[in-house]
Amino acid sequence: MTAAFVLGINMSVAGIFAVAFAVVAATNRGARGARWLAAGYGMGIIYVALEFLLTRQVDPTPVGIGIFLVFLIALSFALVGVAHHYRAQPPWGAMAAIWVATILAVPVIFSMTYGSIARLMLYQIPYFAMQVLLGLVIWRSGRRQALDLLLIALQVLAASIYVAKPFIAAIVGTASAPQGYMATTYAAISQSGSVVTLMAIALVMLLVIMRDTTAEMVARSETDPLSSVLNRRGFEHHAELALLRGGDMAVLVAADLDDFKKINDSFGHAAGDGVIAHFAAMLVDAAPANAIVGRIGGEEFAVLLPDALLSDGRLYAETVRTTFAAAQLPVLGVDRGFTASFGVAQRTSGDSLFDLSRRADAALYRAKAGGRNQVRVAIGELAPAPAPAVGVA
């Protein structure tokens, strides 16, 4: 009765988490893999129901095979769900190999003496292999936050339990026939271990989904949908954090598309949107990996270059300026090129983001006033030089 009670708990837990993952899948399209996890825990309900049915069978083999394969299906669904959530390709080849080996092993396993160490070991190997694959998928995703590491540790624990079960059976003993399984101490221990890992993995996975969903919501709220770079709110948030971490080594580049109103008036707003998107892409492509790129106004952009000198910022701005001026955008139905002006400022001791932005904007204003399509640096940061109509000043 003890094992039957634990199995009842397992069924309840599987049902609760099947519903929980199903609700997550239904209410959040961004929760990749939740429906597969719901299916996996749903199969857990069928697995427990078959365990209860087994006690009433004259010939236990068909139901026993069903129990064996249904639990493997549940693990397979969970593996696919976890892979989808972590944006990884499910290991179809390895899964197929496990399934082929399992199907081929079924006649062997169910012809062996019930309760023998060899049978128990062969019985647990497919579960062990599938659980190891679960851990490998998470590890190979490159995610190393605390919850991800905890989830990997739980996969290792679950895999270890499968390996330990034959030895536990050898120590405490088990039934001589499948129908007597639930009356044994081994069954109580085995099912208790299962319910603990079942709950722990599901709870941690739900926390992972909640964490990643929240992060995606924050990212969307900080991203400009047209240009795919940060919006003003996102840029200011990430730039301020970077300045706090990086000390005085930082350069801010302010950029503005020249005569943008004429683009909209002459070619339409769709063309104007296309020019903005292309310019933003050029800013990102030319920037180092740690740069923070944002669209802070209609046609205004800002790029923070952490750990950079004024010369780095000036070179970056000039690279984007020449690339953009030389670009042709025929896909937009526009038969002319476009230009942009840039202002560059080096952070000085005690500068806030506001101070740095103010000086970069002043340099940008000088570039506009000097004829556009040029790069200017903040006054006092470089010896003044005559300003050419096009190029670096």
C-alpha cells in the first residue's frame, strides 16, 4: 500500500505539472517547448495508471511493455521540450538510436527472470540514456546561470537513480512477479525517488521558463522594432550600467541622418523606414561586440563604445559615414545615396551619461552646421583643424 500511495502522489504531481505547462504554452507563445513538456508529464499520468492496472493482469507482459515504453515516451517528449526552450536542435539521431535499441531489447528484457539484476539493468538503460541527453542539451546550449546548472544537476541525479535502482533491488529485495511489484519496499523507494525528481525538475523548469520569458519581455520593451537596436530607454539603461562598470574609458558617438525629412517627403515613409533600418544595421555591423547601439529619436542614434579612446570612436564614426554614403539602396525604390553626420566625445573623469551625451550632441551639431556628412569631435578633446566639406573634422 505504501508504493500504491506514492504512485498516487506521482499521478497527481504529473497531472498538476501537465496542466501547468499546458497553461504556460497556451498563454505564452514565447515559451518554446512548454507544450512538449505538458505532453511529457501527461504521459506520466498514463504510466502510473498502467502501474495500477498491472496488478490485475493474469498475463502482465503486454501491460508491462506498455509501462516500459510509455515512460520512455514521456522522457522523449520532455527532451524535445527542453531542447526547444533552449533553442537547440533536439538530438533526433541519438533519440532514434535509443528507441531502436529499446525496441530490439524488449523481447530480451521481458524474457528474463523478473527482478534479476540483469533485467533491471537493461530495463533502466534507456531511461538513463535519455536523461543524460537532457543534461547534455542544456549544457551545450551554453547557458550557465544558476537555474540552468541546477537543472543539469537534477538530470544527473535522475540518471544516477536509474543506475542505482538495480542495486537497491538487490539490497532490499523485490517481487517475484510484476503483479506483486507495488507490495514491495523496492517499489516504495523507487517511486519515492521518482516523485522527488519529477517535482524538482518540473519546478526548476518552470522557473527557467519564467526567467527567460521575463528577460524576453524586458528585451522587447527596450528594443526599437523598426531598427532592431535599443530604444532610448534601453540605451540609457545599458549605457549607464556600462559606464558604472567601465570607468573613464568610454566614447560616445552621436549620429543623425542628413535631410531625413526630404527622404520621407520625396520617397515616402516606407523608404524612410528602410533607410533607418539599413543605417542601424551598419552601425551594428561596424561596432565591436561590447558596443551599445540605440535609436534615441526619429533619425537620431547613439553608440557607446566601452573601453575605447577618442581615436577609436572617431575611426568607427568615419567608417560608418563612408560606408553609408557609398551605399545604394535600390530595394527601397530610391535612386540616390544618403549621408549622416556624427559627433564623438570621450568620457572624462566624473562624466555622467548625460554629460557625455551633451558633448557628443554639441559635436554633432557642429558637423551639421559645417555642411553635414562629416565627423566632428567634442571641443577641447582634439586640436581644432579646418573642417572640410566631406570627411573628418
